[in-house]
Amino acid sequence: MSERDPAQLLPLTSGMFQVLIALADGEKHGYAIIKEVARRTGGDVTLSAATLYTIVRRFVQEGVIAESAERPDPSLDDERRRYYRLTDFGRRVARAEAQRMETALGMARAKKLIPKARSV
Amino acid sequence: MSGDRWFRKLLNLLPFDMRSDYGTEMAQVFREQRREAADRGVAGLLRVWGHTVRDILAIGPREHLNQFRQDVTYALRSMRRNVGFVTVAVITLALGIGANTAIFSVVDAVLLRPLPYGESERLVAVWNRWDGSPSASLSDPEFLDYSEQSRTMTFAAMATSSVNVSGTSGDAERVSAAAVTVPTLDVLRAPLALGRTFRPEEAMPDSPTVAILSNGLWRRMFAADPGIVGHPVSLNGQPVEIVGVLPPDFYLPFEMTAASRAEILTPLAMDPAAPRNRRGGHYLLAFARLEDGATVAAASAEMDAIVGRLAREYPDEHDQGNFGVSVRPLRSDLLGDMSTPLLILTGAVGLVLLLACANVANLMLVRGESRRGELAVRTALGASRFRMIRQLLTESCVLALTGALAGLVVAHYCQRIIVAFAGSSMPLVRSAELNQAVLVYAALLGIATGVLFGAIPALQVSRGGAKDMSGALKAGSRGTILGRTRARRALVVCQVSLAMVLVVGAGLMIKSFALLMAAPSGFDPDRVLTMRMSLPQSRYPGRPEVAGYFKRLTEQVQTLPGVRAAGAGSGLPLAVRSGDWGFDIEGRPRNGTRFPAAADWYVVTPGYFEALGIPLRRGRLPASSDSADAAHVIFINETTARTFFANEDPVGKRVRFSRSRGDEQPWRTIAGIVGDVRHRGLDTPAFPEVFFPYEQFQHFSRGVQARAMSLVVKSAGDPLSMVSAVRAELRRIDPEIPASQVRDMWTVRSVSVADRRLMVVLMGAFGALALVLAAVGLYGVVSYSVAQRTREMGVRIAIGASRASVLGLVVSDGLRLVAVGAGLGLIASLVLTRSMATLLYAVGPRDVSMFIVATVTLLVTGLVASYVPARRATRIDPVSALRAE
């Protein structure tokens, strides 16, 4: 499993990618992921429960995310909730997808389809 | 709350695993989404609901498909890892499914495909019946009376014959023909491919002026010329106009089993104005279409009333015992004798498939042992029991469908063998094909088979759930292994009992067929060539011409080198037969107007009996001195002598045959008695028969001659080597008379039992297959048990048990299974073989000898199957067996 090539899973759907982004800075439970994705995309990507858990199920099977064994402070935790975190492999998948998109962007810029990125 | 319930219901569209793993969480997330949306009012709620419903409707089918694909991929991967197991299983299933598919294709062709007529379920067959004759043909007056008086049916009738046809190229061909009543094709609702049906004015009493061609003849002789209608064709040397062409695959009723189907239809002439008081001459095959609303029962009741009236009107003519008319649905009337053997074959081949399933289930159980580790790991990783069962069932279905696919190849070849054995005598069997219905059947059979043989192992392997599985991770737990062994032994017992039923069935068929082939046919088929020729009325109008032709023919053929004897007859044993004809015996009073005797009648030339090796019992055989102006004589067979001259010597007695539309028949003196011949079939005892010398023959209808005769030639060597010489003689006498049905008498005899032979071959093959499958199953179980008991065997040998006693131990274990299975199988056979009773000749369905033979066969098979692993047990080295523990 350790040497699996993340490219096997690419390209990701935008929902899948957003789930990875949402988990990039720490573990979250399902509803939190949906909220995070909606907030980050300004409501462009709204995941239904069914879509989210289809993605979660696939990612768990592929070892992209894992159910987190650690629970937050019990007072904050609803025990029915499960928390998910990115695995190392998942992090590589997210990175590979981002790079894939960057390459695509680069091509579009070279053809002047979109303006050059402003340097920050 | 109700929102939750609705959501739960929606979740049912998702795969079970997904629901069980994430259902609670999804419901919770959805609740939170609703709570948040509620702040934005009804519109917000509606949006959340709409979004969710749409997603689930899209995801459900997709995920199901994904999961199925995963299961199949997994199944294929695990099949690739077990090539040996897969090969054995697929071959076993291919044989089982292939044989079933082939038989189904025949059932489909014969029993399931609709008759080639519109609304064929409303067609009925109409037969006269009296004591001893359940299905007798109709005479002209009877047909006219029935059809005129019936209000529930529209009648049609046909009479078959054969004619010489020649088309534009001038080549004459002898083909089967049928004269049909004018409305026949309308009654059958058979649309023509070209042209029109007959018109009432075309039914001329003399000779036909119009004809309808079969599709085959139209293609063969006229190259499918679309403009053929209106052109002439020569029938028996006379030009008639072609008015129509039949559709492809069309056949007339009662031609289902006929060796050759009518290729020419002509209108049947019947004179409604003719007196109807002579009601003999039964030759019409009648059928009818029920009027709207009429039922078979109503039609039967109506016919009873009509026959009652006619019997009062013609008391002298309808005095056969219990004269009546039967009205039967056409389909069952035609298929009656074909459905029993086909249903038995279907049952038998179904048992073969069950056997194959048991074998594969057995293999799966063994394989389950070696997969316990793998399955335990998957359980530990969280796979549910449901998921495991589904996975195993998917694997067995993939395996079974692979088997079904391979089975199609088997079916293709089986079918070709069946068609080859069926020969031309079973045209419907020959039309069997692997069509869509058959392919669907094979696929369904594959899935059903997969579930059947997958179910036991799936439940077995997954039983006990995680507890058992975690045990499996450590070491084999004794309890389940025992349970599994018991299941496998039970499967073998089932296999043996199924095999028993099949072997008994096959044995009965084989014994019956052997007895039939050994039965005295009454003639000697060795080195006899036969061919049939028919003289056209145009050029052979009367008896002198007809008799002259056959006189010259037989006399000239007799002089050919290598010919021992030659003659001709209007009939031919096992191939061409006539109906019966009533006659008076001098000095014997009639019972009312009823004749004291009746017999099947034939016309023969000198040499006929000699060529066929039919022995003379008393008196003399026909001779060339029996000419038209000599004293009239007749020859009879032993059954006629026994039946009508029980305590007297028939030779020298005089008889006179009835007349219907001709002159009074002369008195004829019985000149000789010949041996009985099983004319109607090897399985049918001889009927009373009489033989007219051909020069003295006078038909009951004025002007009718015995124009069609079969030549029989006994040769010194190979009869078929005589064909060209005989044909040269035919050409020399009249080049326009073709010979048909050229074959030797062994072939005639063989064709007459083609259906029985096919049945024997198939039942025999199924029985043999069953034996092999049962032996393989037993071998597997005994081998496995030897492997499991290696240590025990080692101990036994170490403490001094002889190799022979170890051998005995293992073999007796195997034979115990066989004995139990055979016992159960015998009981089942006693019940099941009863259905075969009508197919058996001279053998009862509970023939003790066959039951004994079958039991011994199974025990010997069991002995061989257990002996091989038992030998292995005796070679166990006690030291290494004990050390291994």
C-alpha cells in the first residue's frame, strides 16, 4: 500500500477534492466537512449527505482518509459522530490533484485563455 | 421525526453495506442540514430535500453497479488464482448446462414453438373412433355430413400421396403431395408467400388443374422465381397451373412426424351430390377451426349428436363397435406421443445438472476450507456477513455463467448429435436451434445453478460470523470442519441417489431397445435393396398398363447378375402401410351387414416374399401364373389365419372383399399363408394382412390402381452396389419414371426406430455422465477424508494394522455412502420410472433385473472411486505422519 501511485485516483471530482481540502488542516466529522466546503466555495459546492458519504466510503476503501481514533474533548463530542482525517497517502493524492490542476492552468495561461497569475 | 423516517426510506435505494456503515451518520448530517435550512424558511427546506433526493436517486444505482463490478472483479481475480478448481468446475457445469440447453432447444422446437397457423389454439383434429381404433380417418360421405351439419366448427381435410413433378428444366422429381379441401389454408389461417388459395370450382373430380407449391420446391425447382404464379408445372405428366406458393417452414397438420412433407398441394375433389350410403373408404385426415365462442367440449357434444343421427340413418354402415367421433385440440393431438419422451428427457437432464451442481458445491466447500484464512481477514477488516455471502454468491454465479458460456459450445455439439440421430423422421427435432429463447434459458440456468451450488458453501463458510472466523485465524476449529464434512457427505449421498435414478432409467431404455432390436420382425433385412416408383395415370391409365410395367421391371431386375430375388409390393414393412379392408368368408354369415373379417391389404408381385425372406407357412407363394384371366387367388398372413380361421385350414377357402364405389369383387381362393411381419413397427404385433397378386387386383373404387409400388431386390452382395444396375433397367423401361426412397432394408428398419434410438442414446449418455459425476464427487470426499485422517491412519499402521485393513476401512467408508445413496435412489426410481412405462417395449418400469444391474454398476463405480484414495491411505508412512503432528 505504501508505494501506491496517487495518480491512479486522478482526476478527482470537485466534491472529492473539496473534501480533501477540508480535511487538510485537521480531522472533521461529516457535517463539519459539508459546512467547510460550502463556506470555502462560497456555496458553489454544496454536498448532500449521500454524496458526502459516497465520497467518504470510497476514500476509506482506498486509504485516502481514515476514521480518526482520537476524539476531541468529550464535552464537545457527539458520540455518534465519526471523525475523519487525511492519511499520508491521501495527502499525496490531494497534492497530485492540485499539481494536475496547476499544470492545466499553466497551459491555459500559455495560450492566454486566462491572465497570468499575480505574484503575491 | 417524520423527515427522518422519509430519509431512512430513501436510503434503502443505496447498497446495504453503505447503509449499514454510514446510514446513521447520513441521517444525522441530514438532520443538521434541515435544521439549518429551516432558518431560511420553507424554500430552504425544499432545496435541501430536493438536493438530497436527487443525489440519492443518482447515487443508488451507480453504487449498486460499482459494488457489483467490484464483486465480479474480485471473483475473477480469485478464479485466476485457482485455475485447477475453476477448470474442473467449469467443465462440470458446461456439461450439465450444455446438455440441458440442447434438450431445451429440442423442447422449444417441438413443444413450445407455436404451430405455423394463425390462432392455432382454436384448431382441432377430428377422428372417427371405434373399438380398437381410437383415431381413424374419415370417408368422403362422413366428412361431408360432419362439415355440413356442424355449427361449431369449420372443417378441412387432407389426403397424402406422392406425385412425379417436373418443372421447366424437364427433370422429373418424385415428391410428397397432398390433396386438400378448398378451405384448408383459410381454416389453418396460413398466409401464402405468393398467389392465392384454391377456388371451389377448381376441385374437379377427375384430375387437378391447379396446384400450390411448397416454398422449398419453389426454390429448388423454380429458383424462387417471383413470377411463377400462372405458369404450368407437370404433375404425373399432366400440366397444371401454379396458383400459389406456401410460406417457408409451413407444414400441414399430421405432417409433424412424417418423413417427408407435402411439396405440392392440389384441391381435393368431393361430390356433395353423390349418394352417401357407402361410407367405407376411410382415408381423409380431418381438422377444423372452432367457431368464435365454441369450445372443444361443445364441439364434441355436437359431434356426438350428429353421429347419433347418422347411425340411425345408416344402421348398416356405422355398426363398428361404439362408433363415434373424437374432437381433440390439434396441438395435443399432434404432439401427444412426442411430449412424454421429451418431458422425460428434460427431467433426466435436469437431474444431471443437479448432480453437476452437487459436484461443484462440493468443490466449493473444499475450497472454502482453504479460503477460511482469507475470509477471516476480510471479516476482521469489517466485511459484514451479508457482504461475504453476496461475494461468495457472486463468485459462484460468475463461475456458473462461465460454465453456461462453455455450455453453449457443448449444447451446439449435443444438438448436432441429436439432429443427426433424429434423421429425417423427426422434422421438428431437426428444426431445433440455439435461438434467443434458448440463449435466455441457458443464461437463467447459469444464474439459477450459481445460486444453487453457491448457497450451501456460502452459508457454511459464513456461518458463525466473526467468532468462527477469528477461530479460523488461529487454527481449524473442529466443530465447523465436522459440519462441513457432513454436508459434503450428504451431497455425495444425493449424487449417488440421483445417479441411481438416471442409471435405472438408462438401463430400462437400453434393455427395451435391445429387446426391440432382437424382436422378430418377420422379414430378413439382409442384403435387400428397396426403392419406390409411382406411375402417372396419364400414361398408365388401367390395370394392364400398370401391371405390365411392374411385370417387366421385376422380371428384368431378376435377371441382373447378383440378384437372388426381386419383386414389388404396394407396401413396405416398417415404411409404407395401408388401411384395412373388410371381406366375406364363404359360408360364414354376416352380422347384419357387417363383414366377418377385415385385414390390411397389399398388392404384390411374384418374388416379393422371396426377396424379403418372408417364409411360406402353407400352400404356395404368388407366381406369374396368377394372371388376370387365371382363377382369382389371395394370400394371407398367419395372423389372418389365426384370427379368422381358428379351427380350420384356410387354404382353399374363398373370400370376397367389400366394394364401395366399384364393381362387385370376385370370390378369391386362399392359395397360401405367409409368415407374420411387424409391418406397422417393430414394437407393434402383426395385424391381419392379405396380399393380392398384382395382375388380379381390383380396388374398391372403380379405376383405382396400385400405381405406387416398392421394388425389393435381394442381392448376393452389398445391396447398394446394385443401385446403378437397377436404375439402368428403370431407364430402359421408362426413363420418365424416377425412383425415390432408394435404400437398403437395414436402413428402413433403422429409420423406423430412430426416435427410440435417439431416446436410448440420450438416456444412456445422461446415465453415463451421472455415473462419472457421482464417481468424481465420491472420489473427492473420500480423498479429503483420507487426507484429514492421515494421522489416524499412521497410528493404525504403526500399531500393526495391515494395509489390507486400512484399505478396507477407507473403501467401506466410501461404499457406505454409496449404499445409502443407492437405497434412496432405488426408492426414487420406483416412483419416477413409472412415467417411462409407455416408452418401454417388453420391459416393465420396475424391471427387477435392471434395478439389480444399476445397483451393481453404482457399487462398482463407488468401489473404484474409493479404491484410489484408499490405496493412498495404505502408503502413509507412520513415522512421517506422526511427526507431522
